[in-house]
Amino acid sequence: MTALGFLYPGHSADDDYPRIEQLLGSDIRVELVHTDLGEEAHRLDAQGAHSAARLAAEVQELRHAGADAVVWASTSGGFVQGWDGAQDQVRTLAQAAGMPASSTSFGFVHAVRELGARRVAVGATYPQEVAQLFAQFLRSDGVDVVSVRGSGGTPAGEVGGWGEAELLAFARESDHPEAEALLLPGTDLHTAAHIPALEKELGKPVLTANQVTVWEALRLADRRVNAPELGALFTREPIVQA
């Protein structure tokens, strides 16, 4: 049994995680601990709540639950720290947890590498200035971000209520013809049930935050799972070649 631990802000799309657990197989357990930031997560002036010390204190519940790895499941709570700050954040988290640690922000970087994608588009449920910080974070690792679309900071509770129609519309509006993959970095989006539909609609891999977060935890735990219902990232072979 592999236990994956997650620190998730608020409750907007937390039910993606048990859904993903069901798709992964019976020998993988998902443990979720909620932080109390909620829908303020996308405000730059709220990012002090994402301090490494605070996360380190909250991770103890996952440690006691026997998690093999932990991921901070807030994309913006990582990348707004900048590359070096995000590294310090997960380093502190790993030391406090006594297990491998990462964040959704780094999960996106590693997932883009996994797919072999060279050029990506970003569709973010953040204000444009915050979405641009995510693009800057990706570029720090050499990713070519060809377009960035922010939603204007739609509240997490609102985007958490989007169904497949709204999600597909947002993905179409965010895509770019030169992009080899589309990235949707908001962990407040329900996407676990819609990834095949997104990829079919766009004809390319789509990386979504909760999907990437679980994949990153599996990577830390040295597990690889073939789960086509979770998209190209969870197939045995990347469908985009470097």
C-alpha cells in the first residue's frame, strides 16, 4: 500500500482526490489535510499564509497517517514565492514531514518534462498578474509559454462549481495553436472526471492541477500508474515527443 499525502487549501475541488484514488487502484491511498486559506489563495497579499513554517506545522497529521510523500496542493501558493522560494518551501516541508515533499507548482514542471512538451499554453483561474507569475515560474525551467490567460480572479467557490461545459469553454479559450500541451493550474477546478474530454476536444495533452498534484506524489513515492482515464500524463508512454 502506498499512501499519498496532500495539503489542500479550502474545499473547492477537494472531492477530485477520492475520485482520482478510485481510478488509481486499490493499493494507493490518498490522505488529504485541509489548510484554512480557501478562496483567498490567489491574492498576492494573502501569500504569507503559505509560509513554509505554517505548512510544516500542518503536515504532522499526514505524517501520523503514514503518508509516503506529501505535496502542497496549491499551485499559486508555490510559484508566487519564485523559483528559489518555492524550493525553500518544499525543502522545509520535507524536513518537517520526514518524507519526500513537493508542490503542485513543481509538479507542473516535472509533468511537462514527462510529456516532452516544449511549448505550452496556460489557462489560469487567477488574476492576469498572478497567471503571469506562473508563466515566469515555468520559464525558469526552460518551458516555452506561448500564451497566458487569466480569468480575472474568479472566486474559488465559483470555479469549483463549473461543469464540463464551462471547463471545455475555458480550455478552448486558453489554448494556442502552437502549444503542445495546455496547463490549467487551478486546484479549485474540478477536472478529474473531464480530462479525456478536454484532451479529445483540444487534440493535445491537458495538465490539470489536481491530476498533476497526485502524479507528483506518485513520482515522489517512486510509483508509476497507468490510468488512461486521467489523461496522457498517466499513460505508459508520453504522447508528445521531445
